[in-house]
Amino acid sequence: MSRITTNRLVLRLACEDDLKELHSIFSSPLAMKYWSTLPHTHENQTSEFINAMMSTQFDEGEDFIVELDGVVIGKAGFWRFPEIGYIFHPDYWGKGLASEAIAALIDYGFRERKIANIVADVDPRNLRSIRMLERLGFHETRREANTIKIGQDWCDSVYFSLNAPNG
């Protein structure tokens, strides 16, 4: 079982007990503003998401629950290698916690999983996420219009890439 620890955070694999705390994130319109789906209206949607996290094959991806002092504050990981993704409860934004988690994931991906290149797909309106990725060394590779339909609205994408050190 994979587990990553940082100065303030624990990143661990998901379990069914994460439902209530993750649903509080996935049902938040603010947290979900730039996510790839509409906010969850029922816990069964979040339960399906957790089940998908837990059933991901080790060679396909590795997604983590992010905890601060034993409280679930988000999810971050490689939903499918080599793409990184993350979402955090808005109460924990602006505290450097996402950067701390993603920096640890980057290190884990390069060191332990031997990923040569990590990529990210971000809604171009999500300036906080873009700035964080750039601070962590990612560079923009391209932009595309109308890449995903969320509800009735089409959203664009900006793609980022980070090569492994010495790679």
C-alpha cells in the first residue's frame, strides 16, 4: 500500500470510509468550479468516484486521499499515468497545501514510479492551479478549445508538462 508523507500531509489510498468527507468536496460548487463534472448531488456519485479510485490498477494510475491532521482535505494523484490531477476543499485553499501535496506526488512519480514526464490538463480560467503548476516547474505545451462538456457548457483546456530530472 502506497503512502506519502510530507511535513504537514499524509497521502494515502482511498477507502469507503472517505465518503462523507470527499462528498463535502465533490458537492461543493466552489471546489468543483473547474472540475471535469458538475458538483455531486448525491453521495452515490461520490461513492462511485471512490470505487473507481480504489479499483484503478497499479500500472494504470495511483490516486491518493490527502489528509491534514487526520482530516480529509482533498484528493491528488495520477488518475491515469502520466496525468496528475487534484481537488481540495476550499477551506484549505491558499495555505500551500496543494503545492505541498503535488510536489510530493511529482517526486514520488519520478522516483518511485519511474515516470519520464508528468502532464496536467487545466481549465484556463483556473489561474491558481496554473500558477501552482508553473511554480512547481511545469510548462505550458498547448491550448485547445471545447475539450470537455460539463453540464451544458463547453470548457477549454491548457496542457502542461514536466520532464523528470535528467530526463
